[in-house]
Amino acid sequence: AEALDGNKNSTIKQLSLCDNGITDQGIEHLARMLESNATITHLWLASNKISDQGLKLLSKALINKNKTLQVLSLEWNKFRSDTSVNILVGLLEKNKSLTTLNLEN
């Protein structure tokens, strides 16, 4: 995440981090990167260990700072509560660039 953090030379548009065991701590770093990255349009985070806490951090970055992400895949993670639903509804209401959200399982 630090390699992409505000890097003006980064041309990465699609980033797949599926099935990497990413926890909420990893999402904290990824969220900081997304706050300043203006090139990534597709992010796949399926089959990791993201809970409500990580979802909240990610959502905050995508609502407050990131305006380029269009596709977010979060299938097969650990968030499954009413809190998760509220976080996702807020994200969809406030982030205008996100066009696709995958949440299978």
C-alpha cells in the first residue's frame, strides 16, 4: 500500500489482493493509500479477513477522499452484521464514483 500512496508515477489502475489474509490492520494501510491514490479504478479484496472495523476504515477513505475507484469487490470477508449494512449504505449514498460493489457471501 505504501508503494502506491500518493505516488504520482503510479499507473496501476486495477489491483487484486484477493485471498491474501488481509486483516483490518492491513485495510488501515490500504485505506490511507486510497485517500491519496488517483489511478486505481478497480480493487478486488475478496476472500480476506476484513471485519466491520476494516469495512468502516475503507468506507471512510472512499467517502472522504477517493474519487476514482469504480469497482470494489469484497466477497467472502468477515462482515455480516447490521453495522456492515449501514456502512455500505452510507458508502453507496456518498461515494459518486463507485459503480460496482460485489458482496457475494
